[in-house]
Amino acid sequence: MTKRPMGIELIGVTYHYPNQKLPALRDVSLRVSAGEFLLVMGPSGAGKSTLLRCLNGLVPHFHGGTIRGQVRVAGRDPVALGPRGMSDLVGFVFQDPEAQFVTRRVEDELAFAMENHNLPQTTMRKRVEEVLDQLSIAHLRHRRVETLSGGERQRVAIGSVLTLQPSVLVLDEPTSQLDPQAAEEVLTILQKLNEDLGLTIVISEHRLERVAQYADRVCYLPAQGQPPIVGDPRQVLARAELAPPLVQLGRKLGWQPVPLTIKEGRAFAADLLATARPDSPLPPEADGPAQARTEVGDSRIIFPQVQIAGPPSPAIAARNVWYRYNGADALRGVSLDVERGELVALMGRNGSGKSTLLKNIVGVLRPQRGRIRILDQDTGKMSLTEITRRVGFVPQNPGRLLFSETVADELTFTCRAHQIPQADVHPLLDRLGLSDLAQAYPRDLSTGERQRAALAAILVAGPEILLLDEPTRGLDYINKEQLTAILTDLRRRGVAVVMATHDVELVARCADRVVILGEGQVVVDGPVREVMTGSLIFASQINKLLRDDRFLTVEDVLRGLGIGD
């Protein structure tokens, strides 16, 4: 039977998670037309994931809690039918694609949902072939899921729900763990599915610079349970608190219409470069690691003082490091120095070895060849406990660090574990925007909130080296600003920071150096301005627009124009 091309409607939807006083959604009303591409945006914790989960019945069937109001998707009621009753109509792709994989082989994963619906073998074979072609993943059909890159996994996750031929495709931050190239490939596929097949696409994202150009409309969920703002992307972003750098620059300089793409922005770029002072100075941080200071902006230093003694040797010195998983080399002769007070960004495509290198530095993995020294000590002669007393590590999945009853307890546990005097944790929680969540159960938090809670639990111990794996996953622009200030603060206090990230905007704002890995080797190592300006992929929006190493951020441009920010 052909599905009726009906849209999505929410009327007065209010939802409380179990044991939560405040609702995750408050009186939300929204209409989405069939075949529309809708971007859902808003601050971390505003209810974006919750809204998406209402569309296939995960809320309330999986999470529990109480829901009021009405939800209809193509005439069906997800609250009554639940995820199984909606699965042929709504395909749902989670933030972490691994969370929904149930088989080991790509072809088996594509067929799994159809087998659960008892579809005929001939139908299943036909649909698997169609999806392999639609997503350009035919070459992956016999691959084991665990061997796929991040972008490949995301495409397989999309394919696994497309085989049921849904009318609606819902995706929760599908590019949060993808490198820029893989993210562009996934978004291009979504655009094609929307335009060629007429699928309704509902997608939540924090990295608006990646996805805003594809959306027909934007649903902006403000914090504090305010009603959503829905409209044309250009109109919503022109006045929303959260906006990508190109839009921020256009708003600051009065560009009309506000550009959403680099192509649109280039109409203004020539005049901007002509106006900028030719001798525009680079910001102070571009001159290398700065000395410690007591303030960052208007924020008070609240981190434990880092005491560094001894000669000025590198904080991290990796020499000819090799590491292999199941017969495949993840690191191939990596050598890298990181100075005290330096912030180094590890970049590269998914699967290039970034996370593996961080795990070797912190001692979770041990080099199979080569050696690593941290703070003048050979990690091969140190226990994991000895290393983690001096090195803080926040992994890609922050939930692995969170197991206490409250967020505040996570910090006090760290103090006890490291046998350091217990400090007042509330200033640090306030700095990370977690004051109101101090007594919350960590696993009830949103992805961005868990990320910040894990970071707080590490920072409270005052590490001399900080390693971060995708630290902006789930963070909105405001929280990224807070993270930038914190990282700059730590760097100026002599902490060595290494972060593996695909977030080029974060790198543009706070990194000293960029090290790009490719197939387990260092392929580029240089100052952030030089590397970004020389790259077509690992460059910020502003740098792509102007292709000038003086201008990586909105603040750089405003400084160059002599008008302040």
C-alpha cells in the first residue's frame, strides 16, 4: 500500500523525563510538511533530541516519563504505537551509529530490520541492492562494521533504516563525530534523498555551518522551555542567539541578505579585504604560548594551580610510535613534541589514528614500538595510575567517566581518587555552565552536558597535561565559547593541551599548532594559520571565505577592520 504523503504535527507537547521536575519539552507545537528538510537547533539541553525521539515513539516508550499533547506522523500516533509500530514510517539514526548496529557485517545490518518485519527474501535482496546504490556503499557490503570509518558507519546506519522505505528520516547530530569531508558526503546524501525520493528529513545539529544551507526551514528551540521559533533559515539565523561564524560576521557588518554559504559570502568578501588594514596584526596568541595570567575575559581563574618544576623540556615527547589493531596499523612511526603551555589540535579523517595516539599518551594503550615521555618520564616505566595523576583524558564518549550519583559527586570523587584536598567544586561547575545541574544524575544529562561534566571531573584535579577527544561533541556555540576560554586559560597557565577534533572552528579560535594525521602518520605539522590557509578541508568558515592567514575568526576580521567586536 502506498503511504499517504502526510506531514508531522505536534500540538501542545509537554514531556517530563522520569524524576525530573522541569519538562524537557514545554507546550511545543510544530508542523512539518511532507518532503520538507527541517533543521532543529538550539542550546545544549534545550530538548532537541527529545523532540526527535517523540517522532518515532522512543519518547515515552523507551525513556518512560509523562507526555501530554498530541503527536502525529503521517496520521499515526507514535505515543500509542511505539518505535516498532513506527519503524516502517520513521527511520531514526542516532548520534552514535554504533548504538544501533546489531550485526557484524554491513549487508546483514541492512537486512536486519526487514527480517524483523518478515519481508519476503526477494524483496529484501532488491531493497538491499537499491540502498547500496543510493548511498554509494556497494563496496562495503561484505565489510565488518567495526572496520568502517566514521563516515562509512554513518552511511550504513542511514541505509539500515532506509531498507524499510520510510517516509520520514530523523537524524540526531549525524555529523558530530565526522571529519569535514565525511560530513559533507553524508549531508549531500541526505539532500539527494530529500530531493530525489521526497523523504521528509528532520535533523538536529550544533555545527550549523555544515547543515544550514541544506534546510528548507529551521526550528529553533530556545532554552528555558520557551516556544520554538520556526521559519526560513536565513531569517531565523539572522536573529537567533546561536549562529555559524559566517552569519555572525554578516550580522556584525550589516550584510544583506545574511549569507549562509561561502559562495553567498564571496559577494561581500572583496570589499571586506579592500577595507581591512594591510598590516592587520595577528592576535597575541598567534605568537606562540603565552605566559600565565589571572583572567580570561571577565572570568575568574578557578583551576588548581599547576606547579611545573625542572628544565623547559617538552611536556609530551612521542618517538616513532607504532600501534596495531587486529593486524592493521593504526599508528605508523608517529613522532610528536608538545610543549608546556601549548595547545595542539590533532586533525585528520576518521580512522587516521587520532584517538589511538591520545590513548597511547595517557597509557590506556601502550606503544608496540617506539616510546612516549611525559613530563620527563618514560610512560613505559609508569603505571596507568601514575600517568593519570598528571595527565587528564576526556574520551570521545564522556559517559565512560561518569558513574557517581550527582555531577558534584563526580568532582569530589576525582579529588579523593587523586588524594588531593577537596576544593569547592561550584566555581568550576559555574564556569562550565553546570551550576543548575550540580545535583543531577549524570547519565540523565544531554550529550553536551555530559561532555562538560566529564571535563569538570578531570579539570578539578589540576592536570599538567590535558587530552581531549572530540571535546565539542554536543556543544552549542555558547558552550564552545566557554570551552575556548577555559582552554586558553589552561594553556596560559602552562598546561599542555592536545585535542583530537573535527571542529575546525574551535581549532581556529584556540589552537597554536595543527597536526594532521593520515593513515597513522603525521602528514602536516605547523602553525594553525599556516595549515588552515593551506587546506581546502581543514579550514574555518572565515578562512575559506577570505583565504588569508590573518583571518580565521570573526574577531580577526573585526580587528582587521579596526572596529572591535
